[in-house]
Amino acid sequence: MEFDAKIIPRNLDEEWPNRIKLVSVTGIDFAGRKHDVDDILYYVKNWREIYEVDRKKDEPALLNERDFRHKKGGPLGVLHEKRLLNDLMQMARLRLRACDEEGVQIVVETAIGLGVFSGEDIGVDETVQITSAIAIRAVLEQDGPSYKNIRGIIFALPIIDVDKNFISTGDTFSEFIEHFQEPPYNGPIPVMIADQDMHRLTVAIARRGFIVSELNPADSHGVFGEYWQNRGPAVEEKLALTTVGLLVQHHLINKEVLNENNYYII
């Protein structure tokens, strides 16, 4: 299924779907919700000035069952920027190395965590977007010469923020272009930054005969359906629930993922 809820026709004997690998992506969440507490405590220096504090737990207090309660007139967030950069680099390095070891030739990345979860409400979203671009660029320049299979990277960064008076999620597309151009990117792996949906790109690349990776839609919305063309509010959930990636991710089919002998820590 494509981002606009149109079914992709194919026959069972076609090979191109077997050339798509789904990648689980780790990230950092600054949305200020209950499950984001560890990221807020670790990366935001002045969280005590931004949020009301739960004195019993020594962490941000909840406004409801999900969201942290902001202090009235509180300051903008101040990040541990070096800590953020180092961790984003480690995440990108692990993800790209895994793709290379799996024989992926074209990696399709998307701006996971760089939209509504990048901390716009505390004023850190632009810093998070820029740091993410700097991090993956640095990894490509440092590790690119050692990749055995990766031939190219495509960043699928659809521009959602068309009308800032309606919704503002930031223009990650422009941030990535700027920070790959100045200073000029000098890694050995070609990079394309595209205002396009990751799944449409991935399918087109697979049809051309390349082994290609994309974000596992079981991990996130992946910029499907209502987040772009709004052709039905359950498009991405439908995609996630019908992909084998979800079943494998949740250990319902592949019992080997439960075998600790199959893992080693990098």
C-alpha cells in the first residue's frame, strides 16, 4: 500500500518485494509525554525550570495521564548538545552498519523523531533537526569508506509544513540540505535528499533491482496516510498491521529473535 492508500499491484512470483528490508530505528523523544521522561531528564539541562516537578519522583509532573505540566512563563529548553550529538551518531552508526552487513545497497532514511517529537513546544526542535543531520553526515564521512554493500543514501523528508498558520512541524528537508552543503559533504557514499514519501521511493528502488532498506512501519507512522495526503485516517495502522515486519518485530513468527545466542553487543 502506498502513502495515499492506493494498493500496489503485484504478483506472487515477483521478486522486487523480497529486496526490501525493514529497519527498526532508535530515536530520542522530546514530545513531553509520560513515556519520554528518561529522554527529558537525560538531554534537557533545565527541565526543572520548564516543567512543574513531581517532588515524590523528582521528575516532571503530569498534567493528565500522559503529558507533562509546563510552568507558566517557563524558559525554552537547553540541551546537552554534545551528549545528543554523540548518541545520535551512535544510533546512526549502528543502523547503517547493520544495513551494510545485511547486504543493503540503497538505504532510505526518514526523519524519525524530527517532526512533532523534536521538542517544538520547548523550543529545541530546530537544534534537534540540525544535530541529527550533522550526526548522520559525520557517520557517513567517517564510516563510508568501510561499507561493503551500501552504494547510496536517500533521505525521504516530505515537506509537511506548507502553511505555518495551520500547523508547524519544522522543515527538516531544508535543514538537511543546508547541513550537507555547508561545508560541502565529502563522504564517499552519494546522498540524495528528497521531498518524497519513503515507501514510494523504496518500492521504486526495489523494482530497479537494488536491495533497499526503509523504516519498519511497525515502528512508526513512516509519513503515511493522514500525515501527508489524508486519504483515510487509518492508512499507516493498516500498513503496520499487515506487514510481516510487525510480526517479526513482535516475535510472533521468528523464534530466532528470542535466542540470545544470536546477538552480540557492539
